[in-house]
Amino acid sequence: MTFYIDPSTNVALPLFQPTDQGQQVAFDSKNQLVVFSYLDDSKSPAVTDKVRAIRNWYVCKTNYLGYDYQTLAWTLGGPGAKPQNPTCIKVDVLRKFKK
């Protein structure tokens, strides 16, 4: 997965595609899709000694390459970062197994 990032917004679009340069994602013990980060630059100096699982997933009306979509999106920033796009609705992305 990679993030499509436009510098005018803090809402990034996840692109699920084969790549060796992508963002690593995982499912945590609650089967929620998370992005792990070691960086907390909300402090000075930045803290890099603890891993954090971040769940900044939203569904938003977005524009990608000139086309409008309602899609899964990621808000850039630390845990709980709020999107500047007013259409965004907070979601959890869950892994479900068929029985």
C-alpha cells in the first residue's frame, strides 16, 4: 500500500497495489488495520523509542487525478489527527474471517 499525498490537504488516499516502496500496514489484536510509527514529533526533541499503532482511517469524498470518489482515506498526523475535509467520517477497517 502507498499513500497518494497532495500538499494542500492532510487527507491521503491509500492505494492498495503491489510495490516494494509502500507503507507497511498490519492488523492488530482487535483485527483493526493500523499503521505503525516510531516517531512522535509532538515533543521536542522527537521521541522515537516507542512503537505506536495509528488508526486514522476515514471515509471521505475525495478527488484523485481529477475524478471525485467516496473512498477510504487516511488523515496524516499522529493518533487522533482530524481531517480538514469536512465530508470525512471516522471508520475502523476490520479484518473478518468467514466461518
